[in-house]
Amino acid sequence: MPKARRPPASLHFSRDKSLGVFNKIGLLGGTFDPPHQAHLVLAQSALEELKLDEVWFLPALRPPHKQGRRITSFRHRLEMVRLAVLVNPRFKVLTIEKEKGGVSYTVETLPLLRKKHPKTRFFLLLGSDNLSELRSWKEPEKVFSMATPVFAHRPRTDSSTTLGTSEKVPVWMERAYWLSNPRLEISSTDLRRRIRVGQSVRYLVPEGVERYIRTKRLYRRVE
């Protein structure tokens, strides 16, 4: 099991105005169908441990790993994320994936963010369950040359089980930072199932998100 480590020297950026001020921003992308408390805990853990200025939530328009699957409309998912982040003024929601259009590839989104925010260092926040999918990402090496990978531990997943013990560790993985976050066993898939069968999601999602789901009668139909 990988242990959380302190940020390496490369993560400490100068804030001396004579040298230029760099913002440190965490990026948390995803389908957010729906957003839940584990997303917020991950963001808060990164905010504190990496001493980030803010965490930006990026709802995907068309997630590449969910092509052909029915997902809730972007309009609803965006509103739920906006409701979820109201609890923290240092959490922001960006609609860049909607504005860009097409499939939401991280390798295409990061250059747009870097161009718009040239004095910003980006940290890509991921759950450890994403490790098994990273090799199938579009140009992962390029992605992690533009943003430092930051992994949050998820229940029942770690780097040894998801990368494979016989595989060579990618260079970008050597730069990865592991958070010492609480492990909350919450998934959007399970939340949708609970709602579909009439079970409560109270305390698993922010109150505003729960109210929105109930008002809009989301996730009632069989997927």
C-alpha cells in the first residue's frame, strides 16, 4: 500500500512577488453523477496537504470511458456540483468541458487552462481506482507533464493491485503524490442504485444535492 508522502521540493512554488506569484490549483474532474461527500473530502484533503489556493471541479461533458452509456444531462450534473461546493469558498466549478465541446479528454482541457492561467501550477486529483484506467487515457504522459498527479486512497484499491506488480512504473508515477485522506466507501454508481430502489442517500451527498435529486426526480428509472 503506498504511503502518503510530503510534497517534494518541486511542489513548493515561490510566492515572492519579485519572482512572480504562482497559484496552486487542484483540478477534480469527473462525471459527478451525482457528486457526493467523498468528492468533497478528497478536495479538502488536497487543499490542506498540498497547501492549494483552490480546488476547481470540472464536470465532464462526454466522459471518454462512458461512451455509449446513458448519463444524466450536463445541466443537472453541473447544478448538483454547484450545490455541492457551496460549503467551501475555495471550491470552484468550471464549465470548460461544456465550452470546449466534444469528448472530455484531459489532454485537451489542460492546455486551455494553462493558456488562460499561465501563472498557475495544476495538480490533477484522482482516486486510486483510476490507476487501472490511466494506461488507456489519451496521451497520459502529456497529461502528467502539464499537471502533477495526486492520488487519494479509495477503499480496496492501491497502486500495487491496480498497476500490476510486474509492470514498469511510468516516469510520471514517480512524481505522484499520495494523500493521507479518510477512505469513504461512497460511489456514484451505488448512490444511483440506492435511489432507484427507494433507499436514502442522506448524509452520503450534500444536503442541497439530495434536495435537488428529490425535486428533479433523478435516478428513478432503471439504467
